[in-house]
Amino acid sequence: MSETPGWTSPGSPEPAPGPSESGHQAPPVPQTTAAPAPPHPGPTVPPGPTPGPGIIPLRPLGFGELMDGAFALVRRYWKTAFGLSLVLACVLELVQAGVSWWLHTSGTRTEAMFDGYYTLPLEMLAGVVSTGLLTPVIGNSLLGRDTTPKQAWEQARPHLGRLTGLALLQTAILLGSLAVPLVPIFALTGATMQPALLLLVPPAVLPAVFLWVKVSFAAPALILERQSVVGALKRSWHLVRGSWWRMFGTMLVFGIAVGLLAAVLTVPGAIITLLIGGGPADIYATDGEAAIGIGVMAVCGVLAKTLTIPLTGNMIGLLYIDQRIRREALDLELARAAGLPGQWTPAAGAPVPGQYPPPGA
């Protein structure tokens, strides 16, 4: 019988023994004498893990709460969030600057038109890694614990090898699902000179979109549940089952919002580049103009990615937590782990916290 781990605190090296099968030992509740009832009691609040010890309530979250939670986590832990994302943003923009310079010196106008797409695989890879690195911050915040950049790195470092493997495999899956239908379409379009064949592109990318949503929770599952690479992918597939449209709609709307935010930071750089004629698509620009334009775009890109990378990672992590709360009563387990007082007894027929059917069952 396969072992099915539940929630594991990001900071603990091994699950602590205790009655909870998730790895958390609930702290003892001090024995206190009952306080006298107030003379005029107000309305009673039903017991339940609604408020939570952190800034994220321990209950199923609506879309607005997910949006607010992603931004609230960045505001609360901005040093950790921006510290991790700044490193990734600098790497991505350094590679993009190198590609842009190569297009300026050796590329054709047609090749330069796709300047922003050559680093797409690297950006997909960085997205998975950033989600995994930010997951300990989200996990600790749910238990009311703050996380410094050093602590976040120490908690994520033991999983870095598996996280890198997951990022490579997940990126390969998504790129393969894009290449299999698109390469024949573009090749056939070029051979027959029939632009109408490009109308097949939107339906051809639907399998990649489907897979993107299905495996989006793999990084949080790998970190918080200590899954293997393949086990994390299976776990994500299982969690999304039956909720694909809700996940897709939430990610799509949030992605549009984050894209608009990134545009606010990058459009000024694009305007400056256009005015000086230093873009990689301008084959008539001098080397000096091109260097200035590429440098301006790189600075704007670093600012945009530093802000948007943690927002996207937080949204994926919160969606993962929300789905486990809805399906597995994870809020009850988190409340016990945080030592919150109250009657944390699930209703009849509710799933046992921390337990779930094996992936694929």
C-alpha cells in the first residue's frame, strides 16, 4: 500500500510524531476554568477554522480573496518575495538581452519579430522554480509564522534537486504539447503559402492549456507533501480533477491582471526604445542605439518580473491550499497545527484531514 503524506510544515525536517497523520503534533491545550457567562451575550459565532492565525483565512476562498491574498503575501513578506524573484528576473533578462543582441547583429527581420518568444522555455522553467521556492512562505504564513529570505532558502534547499527535475519535466511536457500540433501547421503554412492554415493554431494549443492547468499544483505538492517528481505531477492531476474550469478561469483572469501590471512597467521602456530606434527588429539601428534600447528594456523587464513572479507563485500556492481545503478539510488540520482553540471536529461524512486517495485512484 502506498504511503499518502498529508500537510508537512515547510520548516520541519521530518514529520513529528503525533495523533495527526499529516506530520503535525498539536500543542497541548492549557486547562483553564470556564469564565462566567456575560450578562448580555451577543450573537454566537459558530466554531470553525475561519479566521486563521495568519493573513489568509482558513476556509475556502473566493476569487477576490485569492487575488487579495496573493498581493497581501507580497506586501507582508516583500523582502523574501522580491529577494527570490529578483535573482530569477535578472537571469531571465540577461538571457533575453543576449538573444536581442544576437538578433541585432546576426538575425533577420523575421526572426527579430519573435524576439520575446525565444526565452519562453526558460520563463516556464523559472515559473515552476519560483512557485516551489515561494511555497514555504505560504505554508508558514498559514500557521502564523514569518519567513525571512534566509529561512525560505534553507527550507526549500533540500527539495531543490527534485524541484529542478520537476521544472524540467513540466516544461518539457508543456513545450511538447505545443510543438506536436504547431510545428506541422507552421511547416505546412510555409510550404503551401496558405495563411488561412494559421486559423488552426488556436484549437491546436488547447491540449497545452489543458495540461498546463492539470499540472500547475505539482510544485506546491512537491514541497509541502514531499512528493517525488512523478508523484507531484500525479498529485496535481488528482487535485484538479473535477475543478478544471474553476482553476482555468481563476488563472486566466489573474494572468490578465498580472499582464496588465507588467505592461505598465515595460511599456515606457518600449516607447523609449522605439524613439531611439534601438530595438532588435530595427536592422538599421547602430550598435550604440541597439545597446541602449536593449539595456532600457532589460531594466524595465527586471522590474516587471520582480513584481509579477511572486504574485503568480502566490496565486498558484493559494489555489493549491484552497483546493485541499475544499476536498480534504485541510483547514481543520492547519488549525490544529497552529494550536488554534475551538472544536475542530469535521462534520459527518467530511474527509479526514491530511488523507486522500492515492494519486490516480
